[in-house]
Amino acid sequence: MPHDDDDDEFPAAPRPTRPPSAGPVPPPSAGPAAVGPTATTFGKVGRTVVGELTQVDGPPRGLIRTALSAGVRYAAPPPAVQGNGCWFRWLPAFGAERQFELPLPDDVPTAAVSLRAWRLTAPAEARATAVDAVAQTLLTLTAELHAAGWRLGLLTPDTVFRTPAGELLLPDFGYTWHGAHGAPPWDDDLTKPTWLNRESEFGGLFPAPPACLQLTHPDDWRLHPPFAAKDGAGGRLADLTLLARLFEYLLTGAVGPVTRPGVLAEVEAGDVPTADDFRQRLRKSPLIPRTLPVADARARRSGGSRALWMTVGAAAVIAVAAGAYLAFGDRSNPDVAGNPDPVIPSPVGTVEPPPVIPTPVPTPPVVEPPRTLAAVRTLIDAAVAKPEDAAARAAARTEWYKEFVFAVKEGADKQDPTAFSVKMAEMGDLLAKLPKATDPTHEEEEKRWTDYCAQFR
């Protein structure tokens, strides 16, 4: 619905549905509304706390946002924007003016951490396994928004939150600030909120002034035509560039334009026109091979096997060098160099034939047969046949992970996206057959592996 400059806020969209990946909806609550705050760390807009909601037909708890400054509006995207795997739809609170509520399962507010905190605290290997899933979720939401005429808006590592289940919470999406007069970016307006300051810690992520990037509603482009162009300051390409820089931050910690060669640099250069193109390119060239040192990880898991193979390799080099010396002699000696079969005087003055030195036969290189998943299938079949046998499951899990790490390394070396996608899909099918883990740590790991393989279907 169109809005005017004098409107305080956009009308709210219909009530959102829970993302399919989030499980069953908690039972409704008929309890009292709004209690005291329990947290104030979700997003930058207004004051956000965790508490009891006024809504009675959904999750009883969630985020409550109040204290919106003058000029701040909220608009929920149309129902066509599903955003599976994302929490981002706020509802107007009943009986409270300029107060909004975001229904959430009870475990989400306590478990979600910002991408900044996740990057700093999560194990490097866990982040490497999950960073592609984060990228795919954000790009799917962006594609749906663009199809509906919307923009993604202003995201930073402090305003995107991730749950242990891999869902994303975007508490500031849909909130915009409009100056009292003039046009974006309203640099002369002294009431501009601090979260629109380009000189902030993450200002290098923004390809345009934050006050322009934050405009997401289609009517914003009607009111401010200079930003409606596809390649304008707030256009779709700006969304993709911001996402590329955000992903680069997750990989390297850098805040600014992407300079390393790859898909993200292509987006930075404007060579990737849509969110769907961006998503498909990351599926063919995932971010994980650049972030997971698979060879080192494999050596660490093998209990020092890397050092063992280095020792064996050094011995082989010495052996080859010795054989070469015996075969060709010391060419710096002119007697030997000019006469490959020298006559060596005997102690009694007679001439004897030279000793026969056998010419070493070069050892043909060992050609490793093509790797198959036969061993993995055998062990998984054994685990399926005896689901109560913990040892059989552990053996199958270990062999699967060895092949998974090898496949990721091979995919990075060979740069064959089609073959890599086929292999990952096959690995995902095998993992799905494995009896479910009972250990919480293994269960979480295997869910991350499953999510990664699922990208290639």
C-alpha cells in the first residue's frame, strides 16, 4: 500500500508463518502481556527486549520493540516473501502505539548470536562448514524480496543473528528512518539516528550511504526516484555488493570492498546481475574450499599422520638420490666422465674387468585407483542392519567423514563444479541413511554436514 511522507509507519503485513525448518509452533498462551526486559542486544533500532507478547494465536514469547525515534517507520514485506530459515516479520502490538512484536520459539532469543560474535567465538571448522548455508539463506531471501519489488536493506554483522540450528534472525529488517525534509541521505538532518552513520565500525561494508541502503519498501523508490535505478545507490546491485562484502567479512574479517579473485569479487565488480545468479555461482564454487584447510584437518584427525608421511617422503627422496648417484657416478671426475667403464689396475698388475654395477630399474609410480564410496556404503549398511551397535555406527561415520574431507579437497584442486556437485549430493544421500546420532555433538555436526551437501541437489 502506498504511503505518504506524513505517515508515521507503513501498514503491517498479515501474520507470518513459522519457517518450515523451525519445527512445530509452540502452543498459544493466554497469559498476561508484556513483562520486564530480559535482553537489549537485538538490532540497532529502538529498544528491543525479550518478553511475553500480546499476540494470543502464536508463540507466547518473542522480541518486543519500543522507543522508536521520530521518523522511524516499519513495513512488513508481502506474504509472498517467505524467507525460509529467516525470522524477520514484526507485528503491531495490540493496545500499544508504535510498539512491535516478533514472535519466536522460546529457544531462539537465548541461543541466537550475532554474526560478529559467531565469527569470533565459533570454531573455525564449524564456521567454514556453515558459512555457505548462511550465504544461501540470505541470497534466497534477497531473491524473494527483489521479485516482490523490495530491497534487502541495511545489514551488518551486528544486525544478523544465527541460531545453532542455522536459522537467521534479522531484527532490523523493514525499519527505515526518513528525514523531516529533503531527500536521502539527509546529511544535514541532525536527528539522523546513529545506526545510519557511515563512519561506523562496519561502514566499509556499505557501497552507498546507509540512509539510502536502508530504504526497502517499493514506495521509497516512488518518493525518491534517483535511487530507483537498478544500478543506483540503493538498487539491487547494492544489495548484492553488501552481501558479498558481508560474506568476505565472515571468511577473512576484512571490512571493505572485495579484492580477492573469485565469485565475491565478480559481484563487487557488478558482473553478477541478480541474487539468483549469485546463489547459483556459490553453489558451483562454494566458499568452503577457501576457508577449510582440509589437508591439515585430515592430518590432525589422523593423530600425527602428516608428520609420518613427511618422514616417509624424505626417506624416499634420499633413496632416489642414492640410486641416481650409483647409476651415473660422479660426473665431476674426468676419468669417470670420459670412460664410463674404467679399467681398474689390480694389486698384482694384471688387468681385470670392472665390477658389474647393476643399473637400477626405475620403480613405476603408484597409480591410486579411482576412489569409490563402496567402503562407506558397506559400513553404513552394516550400521543400518544393527542400529543398536554403536561401534558399527562410529566406523561408518568416521569413514564417511574421511571421504567427505577428501571430496572437498579434490573439488578445490580439480575445479570441476559439476563433478563436485554430484559427489556432494551422493555423500548427502549416504549420510541420510546413517542411523541418527544420539550424542548431541555428533547430531549437530551431522546436521551441518547434511545442510552443506543439500546445497548441491
